[in-house]
Amino acid sequence: MVNQSQDALKNFDPSFLVPGQSIDCVIIGYNEMGLHILVLKWKGMAGWILPGGFIGIGEDMDAAAVRVLEERTGLKLPYLKQFHTFGKVDRGNFNAELVEADMLPGRSSPIIQWLTQRFITTGYLSLVNMKESMPTPDFLTERCLWKPLNDLPDLMFDHRQIVQTAIAEIRNQINYMPVGINLLPEKFTMRELQSLYESILERALERSNFQKKILRLGYLNRHEKKMTGEAHKAPFLYSFDGDKYNQLLGQGLGFL
Amino acid sequence: MVNQSQDALKNFDPSFLVPGQSIDCVIIGYNEMGLHILVLKWKGMAGWILPGGFIGIGEDMDAAAVRVLEERTGLKLPYLKQFHTFGKVDRGNFNAELVEADMLPGRSSPIIQWLTQRFITTGYLSLVNMKESMPTPDFLTERCLWKPLNDLPDLMFDHRQIVQTAIAEIRNQINYMPVGINLLPEKFTMRELQSLYESILERALERSNFQKKILRLGYLNRHEKKMTGEAHKAPFLYSFDGDKYNQLLGQGLGFL
């Protein structure tokens, strides 16, 4: 493993990559404990970073994002959504202290030359169900883990700001887009749905008001309870009405 | 004028620019006739394009967008909003037919070499009041005009798609953000506000429903009518409540 990654770094050839442009992925995972962010540690580097990489010279940027995420983490997410491009001159660029690390080749090597240029990076995000999304590190990656949003380790470069921008985008979207089809089991209770919204918004919502507003949007199907002695005590189960859900995804919830 | 622009093209030095990255601005103007887009024609080029340009090697991308727009059109808009980055390999790149144009230097000149590379472009948008935004072309620009959104001329490259993406973003936003503070006079009637929303959404809104929903958001101040004989016939005038408006801009209208 170490040899494979050292070889890859030694043989790094930047002539197939778009210079100065990178991609970073904010993969937001949800479970009953709340929101998590997928972070990784490259071999030989001290700090945590987001899964990221570069664009091939003949590759569309959106396709590069899907490929980069799969290479780093094994996750295949065809619907990564671009959310912002970070173009400050000082993004906390790659610096010499990292080059001292054992695994990286010397400062004049092609990969160090490459990494120390100015990068403008485009952020992509996805919301996934953590239980169905087990990341597996590639040969460049030492570890690849879900970390709680509220207890993130230090992230290198401007990656914390990239995470914050992605979370703000998701919170904004939840107000005008239905979210959740990837985050909940096929059938779920109103309480589970509310808990998802509360995790994303990080605030408590009033139960009856939430239920009234969500049902009025018309994208939930309610299922009949099974007729057993105790069934009347069990909560109703709901599922997403695919057609209505996709229609709302396209046009937003809207207030007008 | 011609000499100045020809000199600028001959003396073009790309070593001060970030390679492969450009900026395009979608400036959406509103008047009583509806939405308009600011387009321009470079001297010696056949087609219409959006105001755009490049990023200096020591310049933040957001600052470059403000500078580029001001250079091309004279408009100083400090609050350009980034909305999307366009990263397809084939964006309808700069091609040889343009080089044939009278004004441009030969194919091996630095500027032609520069223009024919692959560019990833970041789109910025702003909504402005056309009556207060008179564009003035710079020395590279032959004409710079407001064109009706519904009757745009052919645009070069993928610039029509960039406009469509910006309009979709604005229509989406109007459902969760207050818009209008730059687009209306300080005091306006409910009818003028509704007309702005109808222009952006391109559909008629029901009058009493619109008024009820907008007022419920709490960001409009209603002004007393002056006591004259006919005042009761005049419509109420409204203005934006700056504090409440800015608060909603930050957090969105929300449905929860």
C-alpha cells in the first residue's frame, strides 16, 4: 500500500489536469445522532481535509466531482450538487510544513509544484443516509471517517468555511425544497421526518405545526395501519409520493 | 479609440492572469416593460456576449467580477452574487472565425492563444433598476445594451445557457428571499411590487392573495395618505423596512 501510493506521487503527471482548478466535496450524512461530515486524512499529512481532487483536461467538471469522490472514498453519488466556488487568493494554501511529512517527495517534485499553485475550488454537496454509505479510503488516503458536524476536527486550508457554506445552503434549501428522500427509510413516521428537519435546522420545531405544514405540501402518502389489537397506538407510516416530490424538487415549495 | 483598443490587444500580457478561469456577469434589469439582460459586442466580433473577463493572479474572484463589470460597462455593482460555475469541456469555445475579424491580431498572437484555451467560467448576477443603470462601453466594447429577456439576440459560446441558469436562480430565490430593494423607487404601490414579481415569475398573480402573503412577511412599511380631498382614492404607498428586510435576506422567508 505505501509503495503504491509513493509510486503514484513520484510518477504524478500534471499535464493531464486542468491547472489551478480543484474540487472539494461536502458529503453530509444523517443518522439519529444528527448531521455528520465525511472527512479524510491523506497518508503522510497531518490534518483532516474534505474529499477532493482535480479535473482532467478532457473532463467535464461535474463528472470530475463524481469521479474524485468515488476515488477517495468509494462512494458513488451521481447527484452531487455544485453549491459554490471559492476564489480567494489566500485560501490557506498548501505549504512547506506539509512537505516535511515522511511520505511526500521533495519540494521540487512535480506534485509539490502542482499542489503549491493557487487553486480556485468548486464545492459539491450531497445529503446521504449514513447507514447506507460506508466510505472506504483509496491508496492515497489513510483514513476516511464520518465526523459529527458539531464536533469537527480542525480542517486544513479553508475547508471549514467550505463546510459552513454547504450547511448554510442546505438549511436555506430545506425552506424551499423537499429534502429527505435519500435520508429516511422508504416508510417513516412523522416523528422521524421532523427529527431530520430539526437536525438540519438545529432547532426544535413545534409538532402539530410541522405536521400541518408538511402535509399541506401534498408530497407524503399516508399508509393504513395494520389491523391488530394494538395498531391504534402505533404511529402512522408515511412515504414520499415520487411524482409530486419530483415536481416540487423542480419548482420549489414557494410562498407565492 | 480604435488605436487604443488595438494597442491593448497587441500588448496583451497573460502572465498577470489566472489561466483557464473566466467570469461572466448576468445583469438583469427591470422596468415597466419587464426583464432585460445587459449584453455587449466587442469591437471586431460578430456576436453578442455577456460582460465578462479574467481574474488577476493576485486578485480575489469576487473582486475580479466587480472590476470586470465596471471595466466593460461602467456599472459599479458592489453586490454581485455568484450563482454557478460552468465547467463543461465544450462550452462553445472561442474559434477561428472570430480571428478572421478585422480588429483581432493573428492566430499566433498572445491574446488569441489565451482566448482559445479551455475556460471554466463563474457566473455572477445582479438585479438592477434599468432607469438608474446606464451602461457605457469601454474601449474594447463596440456596444453595450439592455435587451429584453424574451427577445434576446443570439449569444456566443454557452452564454444563453448562463442567462437561463441565472433567471432560474432568481425565480427560485423570489420564493424564499425578498427581492426588490434595488428595483423599485423608495416608495411604491402594492401594484408596482406585484408587477415586479409577475415580471420575474412570468405569470399573473392573484391580487388579494399576493397582498396578504407579502404583508404577512412583515418587511413592508405602509405610509399614511396625505389628507387631501381625493386622497382616499390614491393607493397606499409602501417602503421596505430595512432591518426586517435584511434579516429576511439573511435567513430566507422559510415555510417552517
